[in-house]
Amino acid sequence: DRDRQLNFGTGGLNGTVWVSPNHINLFNVSTLSPSGGFFNYSFDPALCAYDVGIQYWRMGTLGSICYKDANTSQGTVTLRAPLTTQIRFPNNTVVTEGSTVPVSFNSSDECSVGVNASTVALYFRGTTSNYSQEGGINDWGNGTYTFGFSTSGKDLGVYNITAQADKSYYAQGNGTMAPGFRIAQGPVLSSPSANMSTGGWGAAWQFDVQCYDLEGDQFNVSLW
């Protein structure tokens, strides 16, 4: 009470608090009673009810028959949320050296809503070599991101993939696919030969070919 220079105790006057869920419009979220001359409110934003970023709030008296309504100046509160990043594919795929590996991953918030316009990066970690990609990743505008990883000139072996996403008002999201893919190379067959060039019925032919696999994998050789 400014005229009498008195604080309101419990009861005697109702107050309210308004908070914006969408950075623009203020909505009444709670009716308050004074305590020791103060309105107190603990703001716990309901999951998925508020956008991340800067939101606005205001407190004031409401509906008293003895006093005019009065409001505070507008304040701000900053809401942040975690990002979840998940690689969709590849998933333990085998590719031939020189081919392109299609990579797709999603970035979403805690409400499972896709988050676009993030700063994203991909990291490919192999047995002997590591590669990173911080540009040229396609943003499909719905939280889905894609990239084609060229294996030309890359070391053979197994690679894990980590996708990283950053955006203002979000905690960084990281997702890993392990193993993501393996770069392989087909076996090499060379120097075919036979123990004779001509022979009749009942002759025992012997065919030879040199076989070599860069990765030391076992394989079968067929003869037609």
C-alpha cells in the first residue's frame, strides 16, 4: 500500500504472474498471494510448453476491489534445452574403397522435435586414420542432415562415425555409430595358368591362379 507505506501480509490481495511461451505473448500462469509484502513464484517451465531462448515475464496485482492493478516492469528468463543427435545410417556397412558412403543423422530436442539450422560436423575415426567434415553437410530443414563420404584414397578398415550438433540455447548433442562402416577392397587374382594347353578325355588338368587380399580376409575362388 503506497499511500500508507505498508506491505501486505498473507492474503488481502491477489497477484498474478505472466510468462511468454513463444517470445511474444504473455500468458497468466499462476495466481499468487503475498507473503511478507512479496509475491513469490518458482518458475518450472513445463516440458514442451515453452520455446527455448529468451522469454518474458511480468508480475502484478489483479482484481482487487480496493486497489488499482499494478504491474512490474517486464523481465526476461533464458530457457535452454539439450540436443539429441542420432545417426540413422550407415550401420556396420561394408563398402568398396573408392565408393561413397551415404551418412544420415537426426538432431532433435527433448520433445523429439527436429532441430534444423544447427552447426553440425561429422567425425570418422578409423583404425589408422581419422577424418572430419565440418562443412558441406545437407540440412533438410526438419532436423535431418545428410552427407556423402568419399572413400577414395582412404585407409582400409573399420570406421566409427560421430555426429555433433550445436545451436544457440541448446546444449551440444553428440551421437556415435560404432562401427559405422568398413572400407574393403576386393581380392586380387593374377597370373592364371594351366598345366597343359591341349589334352584328351581323361587328362588331368591343373589350373592355378595367384590370390591376394590386402586385408588378409579369407575368400573362396571358383572355377568355370
